[in-house]
Amino acid sequence: MESDKNMSLDTSTTDVQRSSTTNSDSHVMKNPSPTGRGLETKGVHAWFRNHHALADVSLKFPAKTVTGLIGPSGCGKSTYIRLLNRMHEHIPGSAMAGQVLLDGQDVYAPEVDPSEIRLRVGMVFQKPNPFPSMTIRENVLSGIKLAHLKRSNHDDIVEKCLRDAGLWNEVKDRLGASGGSLSGGQQQRLCIARSLAVEPEVLLMDEPCSALDPASTLKIEETVRELAKNITVVIVTHNMQQASRVSDFCAFFLSDGGPGYLVEANSTINMFTNPFDPRTADYIQGKFG
């Protein structure tokens, strides 16, 4: 992380801690001069039929940074990020309450097209899922075609997205090969490139390295850091070392047998060195989870 960010983050600790104890306002993870689009949730709840999965999560994401969502399995992290781009509503029996604001607009407002939101807020899943019947080139362009976006410079788009995903040099001479012919790590970076082709403002990543070897994981982490120069990244991870390496900010979720909830949010440096809640310290130190 950049040193100027780290220095400025110390001044936001009091605000974050106060909101942790009152739960009345959004946890504000401050950036000295945020640019780009803003993403925020206010009092978000999620259900799967009668199961209350997530309760009252309010959180702001600084633009052009990486926020890591950490916490034990089953505490609602994946559910939470699926709320951010309306993927949650695809699950039968699902419901939500609260607000998800993208650049000040409630993405669940009746007049909002869910397809547009999913273009603006992209998603990379836990397991690589390139289209095996498509070539590498076709995979990158597939989102553009499915969204009926009018883009004429396809060759430039393919190269830029593969470069941004850290894959160009490895595949530039075989763009006509099947996406399924790549290694697991390469497939995941291809999925990142596919997401980038529609120029999202935010990229959600749900444990993108959980199925990858250490070398592939390192490349994904390097890619994430580069992406955050231009877009906002939210990443779910169970790997504390990864969270400390790749994220600028962290949000710790927990469940005590009921719905998952947000315990605290802070700069990654502060959370890992001086967490406000003792449960956060215990989790980071591996005492449970």
C-alpha cells in the first residue's frame, strides 16, 4: 500500500471506532481525496426464505482502493457482495432490505435496470468460469456482446483487458485457443479480463484465489493491486496474509449463530495492528474461524 494512504488513515480511526459501537452510521473507511465512483450500503439485511443471513450492514467503500471482507465461513460475506450488484435476487426465496448506493443512486430503486448495475459492478467468482467453447479472445469480448454494447475497437479492447489482468504476455500468440485450455490461474485472470471489458466502476471478487496454487495466487494479487489504480475492488478472502498484502481497508464480519453482521471496519494496517474489537484480534491471530 502507498505510504501517503497509510499516514492519512490513522486520522480516521476514531470515526470508524465510534460507528462500530453505535451502529448508527456507515463505517467510513476514509481516503484522503477519493476519486471515481462511490459505493455504500445502509442498513442492509438479507434473507433466504425464512433464514435471516445478514443484518444491518452499513459500510462505505473508498474509491480506487481494495477492501478486504474477512470473517469465518457462514457469516454473510459472500451474501453481502452479491447484494452489491443484485446477484442475490437470482436465488429463489431471497429478499433484502436497506440501501445499496452506487454514486448516490439506490441500485434497488424500481426504475433501475439490474443488467446495467451488473455492468457497472462486475463480479469474479471463487472458481474460474471461462466459457470453454469460446476462444480466449471471444471470452474477453463476451460481456460486450451479451450487453449489446457498441464497441468497434475489439482488438484494442482484448489487448488492454488482458494486459490489465496480467495475462497478455502469456496468451498474445494464442488468442484463438480455447479459454478452457489455460491453467487455473490463467483462467481466473481471463475471467478478470472478461469483467474489465465492460469497463466496470467496481469489481467484486469472491475468494478468487481459493482454488489456485501459490504462484497463481501471487499473480492475482498483483493484478488486484494494479486494478485498484483505476477501479474500486472488494475482495472476500479467508487468507489473513492475503488480506494484509492486497487490501487498503478491511471489514470484519461475524455470526453468533444468528445473521451475520459487521463487527468493525478500518484501514488494514490499523485492523491488523490495533483492532478495536477483541474478537477481531482473535480472528486475525487464528484463535477461531
